[in-house]
Amino acid sequence: MSVMRIAPDELVSEVKPWNTFVWKDFVEKYIVPLKVLGDITASYFSGDPASEVVKALALAAKNVIEVARKVVGDVKEEFTAPSDPVECVRLLIERAANTFLGVGEGGKYTLFAWTLRKITKEYFEAMYSTLAKDEEKESSIRNSWS
């Protein structure tokens, strides 16, 4: 796991934010496992204060999946968690870290989504100039996030 250094235009060309199939794949590959692992881990450690943090993570993942279904259509919740509680926790931590902003392959998507929601239109145009020049793609992205 490492933090990426990626130019904005390179990020856009790799993430392809206008492509709903790419986002669907991201949700199925990165978010669904967080929900499944979070639910299971919380049940293993019920009553422990840490389980509340894991429940919150699982709930956030569930909310992302629900929104994704509205935007990209059917999202398959297919992920098999290990039966060993320790391995389940280890995998949860690994998966969460690899989905964090700018970390690992999944981090590209969370980084783009976070910046899209946090920057002004002017900064978007400056940061993602190539994307901003493509009115159809920019409109598609902005409409799906509003």
C-alpha cells in the first residue's frame, strides 16, 4: 500500500468518472467488501467500543451502495468473508486502507469523488482542465453527483 502521486488529467483518464460501469465495478470491488466485513466484524466483537466504529463503517458502505444503485443500477453484493474473526479484522483493515483517499487502486476513485464534491466549479475547471473542456462528460459527471 502506498500513497499515490498522480496528475489530475492522469487521474481522470484512469478513473473515467463519466463511465457508470467503472463506478459500479468500484462499488462492487471496494465498497461491498467493506460492508460485508464491517457487518461481520461488528457481530464478532459486539459490546466492544471498537465494534461501534466498525458498525459506522458498514453503515457508510451500505449508504454508498444504496446511492450507487440509484446512479449506476444493480450492484451485486457478492463477497465471501473469511470465517476466522482475526482474518476478518485484518482483511477489513487492509480493504479500508486500500480504499482511502489516494491510497492503492481504489483510492483513485475515492480521491476523485471527494475532490468533485469539495471543489468549486472554477477549481474543477483548473484542476481537471481536459475533462472540463468536454462538456458532455463534465455534464454527465456533474448531473450524476447532484
